[in-house]
Amino acid sequence: MGWNLLAQTATEPSFFNGPNGTIWGWIAGTMLVGFAILIGLLYMPAQGRKYVIAGFTFVCGLFYVLLWLVPTPHDRNPDDVPRGKVEEISFWLSDAVNVFGGLSNILVAMLLLLGVFSLARIHIAKIIKQQKDWVFSVCLIGAMVLIIIAGYNKWLTELNMDPAQLEAIGKLEPNAWPFYKKSQDFLFDGLLQNMDAAMFSVIAFYILSAAYRAFRVRSVEATILLATALLVMMSLLGLVTLYWNMGVDLITRGDPASFWNNLKLKEIADFIGSSFRAPGLRAIDFGIGVGALAMALRLWLGLERAGGSN
Amino acid sequence: MAMPETTNKMFGEKLLSIPRWIWFVLVIILATIPQFVSITIPNVPEDSSAALYKELMTLPEGSTVIVQTDWTKSTQGESRGQFDALMRILMRKNIKFAFMSVADPQASEVARNALKELNAERIKDGDREYKRWEDYVSLGYFPGAEGKGKEIGESMLDAFKASKDKDQNNVERSVLESPVMKGIEKVGDLSAFIVVTASKSITIALERLQDKVKMLGLVTGVMGPETVNYYTSNQLKGLSIGLKGVYDMETMMEYGANYPDSSGKNFYNMKKYTDVVPNWPGKKNMDRGTKYYLTLHFTIGLMIIAVIIGNIGVLLTRKKGNE
């Protein structure tokens, strides 16, 4: 026990973790505890809630700060034993990374669930009250339910098949697929994925329209920006690059040492990229990094008012 | 007699007021026509693409890599081509891979479907089928990219002890029991960590893993400019950017990098990149990149024309105003 509390060891089979890998007991138990905590937080006075959230944030943040500050074991073998208190802390931190990582994954997954819940709540209310455009809400809820059913149906059906059966289905032509496969394919690949692609492709129209209307030579700066953008765009096109460079080769007469080789499209694009774009982006990234660090410190230390009190 | 207002419009004003629908129709036409034309456009691969190709071609046969696939159909124009080229190389070199996603819940399923198509292509070409569990496994979707990256950096065994995939008997088992993950205890045991992404997930992975394993990236054009910083600082050992990156990969798969053909000539001359890397003769190499590269020419060409027309319109209108 002690420092090795979080070390990963094989668990004995039980109701919660049976020999066939059943984890439904764990899921049910965790959900009950999770909801109890949530309800407790909801009914807690705002001042108390602030301290609970700030404390939780601080402990989680402290873990990663310690992980960064304390040297972690390198090339550690499973049977390595810590020598002294410092190594014990180091080993414990290393073991706990998995637990904290798992917690962060669960929290983000909960956010996804919260999104689904929020979406469902708003749109079901809209349907019940028959507010404006409630038909679209019916489409949304219907589509959500259908794709959940189709996805789970496929997973569960295939889980109970033997390999030969699964292989035989895999070799079938799409029109001979069983209903579970056809429905999932129609909803996921046929509709969702293609609508996703269609939505994204609309951007091309807006980019063109915006370029035509907004990309104007209004000042010296705008002219420089326009010329740079055109050169970089042209450098992406193999045919344009080929003929441009052939033009330069006519001037240089194939002399690799000629100064005019610098006017080749790739050279110009590389110059723009490495001398202006990359340093500019580095500067922006650096600024964002410093800002994020400041923000993280404020959140960690509970200095952000909105994080705890509201 | 009064003339209609439209006929009185100056030429410059006319250039400035081309209806939006005309541009939209032109985009549709120019993006569609090249899909039916298959030509090999001259291309000199970028150095970053060549470095990526070399790293992939020198991965030890039979080793394991992780492919973090964070793209869906919204960016398939670029990402699918990158994913296909990457998978073709890995499969031809018998490299085992485990794929995972951190950016989008759909991404794993999209990758699985793409793999099915690539497998069908292999079987059609007489190559062996790449088998789930024995040759590749799906590690799953992890919504907390930062935490997962840290876990992977600490211990592969702990990071994926809860991940399951179906074995050859269609039974769900821990991925750690699969031949793919055999002997992989630390991230450094992988021969590479490859990210195919349309988002910032590559930055999150780099921040946590770049000093522990060889990292390679295949990103969309939008993500390219900021990701290239990690390539120039040698944190990424190879990088394919956007559709040009896809075409670069396909060109090198077909012709090699600085690799002379039977007559002793190179298909193209890379000035700065000098490493010689062979090609894959007799295989399907030119695919989506080749198909879409002409479309890129047409659509960027249209955009350049639109910008020029708009600016001529402004200049003519200004000139008329000054008179």
C-alpha cells in the first residue's frame, strides 16, 4: 500500500470485473456516485461550491506541476523498487499519470454527454411547445436517436457473431448486406459523412466570394499582402512553377550560380515562408503560450471569479 | 431618351458587380471537370515531404507504429489522400500499426472504413490481406488529448490497458495482448508516432512526445504553416502539408526521391534534398493526390482571376472618379 496505492496490478475477478470482462457493475456504481456528487454540488451553497471546485482544480493542477518539477524515472522496469523518499514520490507520480489521464478523459467525455443532454433538452422542449421551426428539432432528435440505435445495433450484432459468419458478411455485395449493416452504413457513411463533406465544401464558395470582394489594393500594406498571397498560392501549383522556372532559366541560361535563380517561384515561396511566415507564427504562438500560462495560473490558483463563484 | 441605368454603368463598376452566382457556378464547373481527367502534372516534392517519405521507407520491417488519425470526411480531400499513401507504404513494408483518435469521435470509424477499402485493393492486386488484431489494432477514441499524450509518454502499458479490440475469433481482448503491441512497453519502443490530422492535435502530441519517439506528421493545408515550425526545429522528422503534400507523396512513391529510372534520369530535381529513396514500381501509387491536383490548379487559378478582376475594377472606378 502506501505510495504504491496507484500502481497498476491485475485485479481479482468479481461481480464488477468478471472473467468475461463485464464492467456494467462499475459503470452503474460510478454513475450513481457521479450523480450523487453532482446533486450534492447543485444543492451546496454557492460559497461552498466555490471552494470545492477551486480545491479540485488546484489538486489536479498541482499533480501536473509536480510531475514537471520532480524528475520522473527513465527506462523504468515493472520490478524496479524506489530508493528513498524522493524516488518514492517520483514513482508514485509516474504511476498516477494514468489515473489522472483517465480522469481527464472521463471529464471530457462527460462534457460530450452534457452537450448531447443540453441539445436534447432544448429541442425536446421546443417540440413539446411547438415553437418556431420545431420540425427541424424533430429531425435533429430523430436523427440522433436513429444513429445511436444503428451504431449500437451493429456493434452488438457483430459482437455475437462467430468469425466465419463475420467474414462471410464482409465479402457480401452492399445490396446483399443484412439490415443492421445496411442501416448503419446508410446513416453514417451515406448521410452523416457526406453531409459533413458537403458542409465543409461550401467554404470554397465563400472563400472565392470573399477573395473577390475583399482582397483589394487599397493601401501599400494591402498591396504587399496581396502580392505575397498570390506568389504563395502560385507556388503550390506544379504547372505554374514549371513554366515560371523555365522563364527564369532562360535568363540564367542554366547557370546554377546565377543570382537570378533566386527569382524561381519555389525560392521566393521558401523565402516568404521561412523569413516572414514562420517567425511571425512563432511570435504569435509564443504570445499565445505566455497568455495560456497566465490564464492557467489564474485558474489553478482559483483567481478566476467565474470559475468558482458562479 | 433616358438610358437604363445598367447600360450607363462604367466597365470598372461592372467588373466589381459580377453576381455571386456566376462565381459559384464557375467553382462547380472548374472543380468538377478535372475529376474526369487524369494527367501527371510536373512536380518537385517539398523537402519536408521528402523527409517524411524517407523516414517511412526506412522504418524497420515488422516494427510497430502508432497512427493518430484525427480527420473525417470534411477534410478528406487532403487527409484521405495522406492516410491512403501512408497506409500503402506501411502495409507494403509489413509494418504493424495501432491507430487512435483524439480529435473527433467519428475519426476511428472513418479510418477503419478507409482501411477496409485499402485492404480490398490489396487483395485485388494479389497482396496479402492486412489483418485486424495480427497486423493492426484500433486503440480507440480519447477525448482528453492532453492527458492521453502524457499517459502515452509515461507508459504504453498503462495508457492502453483499458483499450480493447476484436481478435481473429471476434472476441474483444486487451490490445496489449495483440501481436501488434507485443514488446511495446514504452513509447520509445515504437518505430514512429505518426499523426494524420486536420486540427491542432499534432501540436498537443508533439508537446508531450517529441523527445521520446520519432514523430511524423501529415496535416491539412490550413494547419501547415504553424506545423512547419516543428519540422524546421527538427521536432517533426517529416511533414506532408495539404494536397501538395499528398501529390508529393504519390510522386515519390511512383518515381522515388532522387531515384534514377532505368535510363539513369531523375523524374525531377530536388535542389536541396539529396537523399536517395527508392520507389514502388508496379504498384498503385498515383491516386487521390493526382486526381485532385489539377482541381487545385483550376480553383486557385479561378481565385487569382477573381482577385485580379476585382482589383482592375477598383482601379478603373478610381480612375474614372479622379477624372
